[in-house]
Amino acid sequence: MNSNNYVDRHKGDVAIIVASGPSISNGLIHKFRKTITRSVVVCVNMGVLAVENADYFYFTDGAPFSSTYFSEAVEQSGRTICGCSFNHADAMHLRISKFSNKIAFVGRRDSDTCDFSSSDGLLIRGSDAVHSAAHLAHLMGCTRIVLFGVDLCSKVGGEAHFVDESRYYPEIYNPWANGKDPFNLLPGKKVIKIIELDGERFEIQRDWFTSFLVWKEIKRINPEVQLYSESSRSLLRFLFPKFSI
């Protein structure tokens, strides 16, 4: 499906994008949504575990159709699977057939300009799935996009996600299990900086800082898009304000 099929589907709504950073709180998201007259919730990858109800499940994870979280959070609860961008061959896993009437694959660009205004029918690639999900929300007519769980940092020695990622992935789709690194990607995961937020020490990994730079570029190129970050313990606090009605 071309992303242009989503144009203005939720025009005027506030987009709530839920990622899987350690700051995630279901209670906070629920309370926030009650203050908004019209909103649409887009869960990204494991962020679907954080809320009881979501309008869209957007994924780029390695093998959601074989992961435990897909089964627990999507299949059993009957959430809508829509607005997905998935470029891995594993997407053709046999279990996909039972959801074929719910799934809409949306392509991402091979090269990236971070331009939300393009009419090429493809989402920006960015450096992680949340960048593409924000573009999707904008296409759907949401000029205000609120980010939850996009932390881009974690407590020193703490977890990178609000749930244990290893619990939800079979080893075959977790190349870093047992110290393996078949794609030689571990150097990109190294901590490059320690910062202090509210009196606590947080670490920033290389790929998280890359994501921060992409958000900065998105903000520069798309000044009409209003982006907010609801996590006070996020690197994005230095880039986007908190949402106010």
C-alpha cells in the first residue's frame, strides 16, 4: 500500500506515538489521552505492550510474526495491524496469511531527506522506526505529534526498554543472544556519553545519539510539524517541549 492512502485519515487529531523506552508508563499515557478530545495512538514495535488500546501497530522489528510480543499483544487482543513498514524477508512467515486482511505494508525510502512533505508515497527511513511512524502520523493529518518512550538514553547499568527484550524474541531472531554478533553491529551499540538528568546518571549509546540527530533534522526540515516529548528523562527534552493543551 502506498502511504498516500493514509493522507488526512485522522486530520486534526493529536498523534500519540508509543515507543519502548524505559520511561514508559501505561497510566501516564491513559491519563494523557483522557485530556485530549481527539487522538490517535500509534504503537511502534514493543511499544504495543505499553497500552491497552492502540489504533495502529507500526513495526520494523526483525520478526514480529514469530516473536512472543506479537502473539501476546497483537494477535490475542485483536489489535489492528496497519501502517506497517517492513523490509525483512521474514515478513513472509506463514503466520502472516491469517492477518492479511488487516495488514498494510508501507514502503520506506532507500535514501533519506527527512522531508515529510514529499508525495513519493514512501515514508522517511530515519535511523529507527519511530522516525517513520512520525511521518505516517503527519501524513494522516496530525500536525501535533506527542512522543512517549522515545528516551534515547537509559540509566547507567539499567535496561534499554521498559520490558525485557530477550523475553520476547526467539534466539534465531536475536543475533546478540549469548554474545553473538553475526552482523558485526556491536561497535554501534557502545556507550559514547554519560549525562546527568534530575540528579541521576544516564548513558547514551551511539545509535541513540544518531536518532537524536535525525530528530533534529526532522525538526529543521519540517517546521510546520509540532513535535513533543512527554518523557522528562529523554534526550529529546533538549529538543522538543512537553505538550500543553
